Amino acid sequence: MKRFLQALLFFVAMGLLWEALFRARLWSPVLVPSPVTVGQYLWEALRDGTLASAILVTLKRLLLGYVFGLALGLPLGLLTARFRLLADTLGLLALGLQALPSVCWVPLALLWFGQTEAAMFFVVVMGTLWSVIIATDNGVRNVPPIYARAARTMGSSGLHTWLVVILPAALPFIVGGMKQGWAFAWRSLMAAEIYVTILSGFGLGHLLHYGRELNAMEQVIGIMLVLLVIGLLADKIFFSPWERFLHRRWGTAK
Amino acid sequence: MNLPSEIAAEALSSKLSVQGVSKTYRSGARRVHALDNVSLEVGEGEFVCLVGPSGCGKSTLLSVIAGLDQADAGQVLTDGAPVVGPGRDRMVMFQESALFPWLDAIGNVMFGLRLKPGLDNAERRKVAEYYLHLVGLEKFHHAFVHELSGGMKQRVALARALAPNPRVLLMDEPFGALDALTREQLYGDIQRIWQQRKKTIVFVTHNVREAVCLGDRVVLFSPHPGRIREQFKIDLPRPRDINSVELARHATAITAALKHHVRPETEAGE
């Protein structure tokens, strides 16, 4: 509770500072609108439903691509860790593509798929996939071999060992990779939405883009705030419980 | 308490027969001749300690008996049947506890039981509880691995190895990383459990006193290549105290023999 209040106080202070800067008239109000104006925009957008539908469209794209990227990346990472040939081929490719900024997939996706949901999906999957492969591969390689040996003496072998010993043992790395994959997917989706208009759905990135087109700074800042809150919530809701679990089991918490 | 027949039944032990086992492996560019034509008979319910400097192949032999590593030549028989792979009749305790950090203490003990057919989950839990009690950890069922001290981890590892009711227990320097006081407690416990559960035990150590304290027989290895040099029968009454003068006398004689067999220059190569 105390930590929550501290955080609340911090953000209230930031808001007040912002309002003070606005009132000092250092910059044109077109460039630095008052937090009240931004609040009014958000309230309006919420009331007429544009905000909710944009959030829904964006999150749906994100989750779809992310879950698919995970479902593909996890087994591929296990395979590259298991088979030397795959490590030297697919593993190398993943390493290279992981370092590629995921925005770079946008032009390619547009040419291949046009202005469609498929292009969005493709970009998010590419953002997620490679870092999940790398993290899973890396996690498996860091599992102490003695775990598998101990499991073998107790009658575990083959797929059973992989599912019940190697996979949970690699979990700290895998969750790290899932988190990174999420961050990459989120960034690439925003880039794609800002870059290109897709008629099948109007996401947060589009709102941001049209805020700029219309010189509506309160919309730009308002949407950025929404993005920030979504990022925070994703971390707190999806990843924090996992990390707490890992810290408790592995004894890595402070 | 109505314990499953698992525990109530008189536990069985096996006769082990190691016949002409040789093993060479690569370590970087070097070839290590870990075992050279090693033969050893271990009787039913016997407690045998393998002693030697590091690199003498005693741990390799244990892995071969466990079925975790394959011999290049020779074979290992348990009650006349050749060992072809790991089996629940031969459980291993490693130097590091090798406990799984994602499971609590009882989850670790139950791991091997889950793979054992013919038990339902309630019975598995009962068996696991029995063995945790046997090693003195009845209050730590739900402790996670990092919450346990080094000695407690090895107790859980012992319970985990005992739980599938193996006929042979293979112990690879299990107390090597523990402090002296904890070790002494465990010497008492392991002797009590061995007498109670009647297992055949092969115990690897480089500590001669430890070997004399625990073993019916001490088998001396020398390295490069790994060979058995000499064997000593230990007739001291049990339970033995590692600090007793009588025990120290035996240990001194064996240490002298060990020094004789291991020439200084070969040890410098380690």
C-alpha cells in the first residue's frame, strides 16, 4: 500500500509539474497542451467509443500474433537446443533476425500482404518469434546436465525428460524471452499501425498518426499515455506473477 | 497408518558384479583412460566404499553401474542380469543434490514415484512422506530447494533416491560439499537407514576416514588408468563413530597404502 501511494504521489507530481509548465507559457499551447485538455480528449474518446474500439483492435492484433509467435518459437527453440544441425542453421538465422529491428519487417509485409490484417499479424509474429527461439534455446543450454541425469535414474527418458525436467528448468530464461518477445511485438505493431492505414481496423497507432496529421497534440499525448498504461498493465498482469513464482521457487528474489 | 506394501515389505537388495569394465573418454584434446579392466563383486546388502584421488575413475564406475554411461568393454550384472541403462533398481545420489528447484521437497521425492507404475497418487504421497520422515525432514515437506541447507538438501536427495525402493544405492561423494558437523550427523543417519532398509550400497569418496566409517569394505583405486589396487575389510562394530581411535588406526593404514599406490608425479598431473 505504501509503495502504491508513493507511485501515485510521483505521478500526481508529474501532472502538476506539467500543468505548471503549461501555465508558464514557455511553449505554444498547440505544442504543449494542458493535462486537462488531454484528459478531456481521453474522456471524449472514451465516451464516443473510438478509444475502446482502437484498444480492442490493437490488443487483438497483438495477442493473436504474440500467441502464435510463442506457440511456434517455444518448440523451435527446444529443437535448436536439441539438434546441432538446427542450431547451426535455424539458430543462426534466429540470432541474426532477432537483432534486426522489427520495424524493418513492415515494408516487406506491406508488399507481400498489402494493407491487410495479415500484414499486421506477420509483423507481430516476426517481432515475437526470434527472441522466443533464442531465449528458449539459451535456457535449455543453461540447464545443468545433472538434472537430466538424475531424472534418467528415476525412470524418465526422451520426451518425458524434455517436458517435465528440461522445460521447467529452463523456465527463468524462457519467461525472460517471452517478456522480450512481448516488447518487440508491441513496438513493431505500433510502428506498423503508424506507418499504414488498414481499413479492417482502426488501432491505437492510427489514432496516434491522425493526431499528428490533424495537429491535435492532446490526442497524440493522450494516446501515448494509453500506450504507456497498457505496457505497464501487461507487465503487471502477465509477467509479474510469473516472475514472482520463479523468484519464490528458485530463491532469486531479494 | 496403512502404508503401501512398498514400504512394509522387506526391502530387497541385489548382488552386483562388475566384470572387466574399461572406459576411455575424451576431455578436450586429451584421452582419459578412466577405467582399465576393473572387476568387483559386491554382495547382497553390502556397503562398499570406493576410494581414490580425483581422476581415478571411481565416479565413472558408479555411472557405468547406474547405466548412465556405457562401458567400452566388460559388463555390469545385477543379480546376474546385465545393466543396459538406468533403472529404478539402482538409484543414484550425486555430489550436488541435483534437486529440482521448481518442485518443493515432497515434489522432488515424488518425482521418481510418479514414474513408478502400480501406485496411486495417495500412495505415492504416503511413500514420499515416509521417506522424508526417515531422513528427519517431516517438517519440511513444502520447503523449496533454496530454503534448505546443504545437509537438508542431501537428506531430500537421499529420500528421493530411497523412495522408489531400489535394491542398490549408488552414492557419488554425496557429503563432499558439507561441513564436518553436518557430515557426522549424516554418517549416523546413513548407517541407521542402511541397517533398517537393507540396501546394497556403493559409495564413492576421496575421504579415507569417511570410507572406513561407512564401509564393510574399502576398495582402493589409483588413476591413469583407473584400476583397483587393494581392498580392505572393515570389521568394526556399528554404528561407528568417525572420531574413534580404532577407526583412525584403520584409516591411517589405508591412507599409507593409498600414498604408496599413487605416485606423486601422477597426482601432479591432475
